[in-house]
Amino acid sequence: MFYFLFLVLLVLLVVLAFTSVQFYNIVFRGFAPFISTKFNAVLTILKDLDLKGDEHVYELGAGKAGFLRAIEQKFGNKKLTGVEYSFLPYFLAKTQIVLSNSKINLIRKDMFKVSLNDADIIYCFLMPKMMAMLEKKFKQECRPGTLIISYHFRIPNMEPERVLKEEKNNIYFYRI
């Protein structure tokens, strides 16, 4: 009985620790909560993209890397990089990637410390504060012609090339 209670307490402490870190990152650092892009939005984006398969596609704040997995499945891209800072989504995505023999390169790192100079396409579903912070990084690091796709939230000082509607949400396409 003692071991069972100890195990329950240990699990609760681990959950509390993860929750506290998430809360801190969301409230004080401006990170996005762990919310996946709606599947219908991913389908809308995929219908609009015309990829050859050799583009380097990034997903910033990758979560479970659903966008990259959909790209890999439809287009067979070999250069797919997901960047996720939070441990739990990273762990879940990494497990799925390994179990499915995916070629996605998922890295656990602060997206501001990852170079985007070889990106052809960048996908983001991040909060407005984070999108504003990324604008400077995009303009400094991305090559001319890089496509940036943002679900739901705009990049404040950039004009989208086009906007797709997905139910009540917008999908913004920007070109550097």
C-alpha cells in the first residue's frame, strides 16, 4: 500500500512540474500553449501547396509535428525539421516519429537559436506575441522567396501574399 501511494505521489509531482513549466512558459515567456493545428486547416494548406519534394520545410513550435507528418505523407519531402522547446510535446512527437520510421528531424531547442537560412517553407501556429518576435528573425535569416505560413495569427508588420479561409480561421501566406 505504501509503494502504491508513493507511486501516485510521484506521478502527481511529475504532472505538477510539467504543468508549472508550461504555465511559466505561456505566461512569462510568451510561448504558445500545446494546441495542435486543426486537421482541416492542414488539409487546406496541403491543397494550396505545390511541392517538388526537395524543399526544406520547418515547423516552428512543432508540438506533435502534425504539419510535417502530413507534408511527408503527401509530398515525400526528405528535408523536414520540427523545432519544439517543451519537453512533453517533443517527447510525444519524437516517439511517434521513431515508431513510424519517419525521416522528420525533430529538435528540442529554442526556435530563436535555430538557423532558418536554409528554409524554403516555414509553418507556425504560435501566439501573436511570438509571431511579432519571429518577424525580425524571418527578415534577417530567411532567403528571398522563403514561404512563411501562419495559422490563425498574422505577422504584425508584414503583408500576406494571400489569405485562405478555414472555417472561422485564416491561414496567412507570406513571402520573404
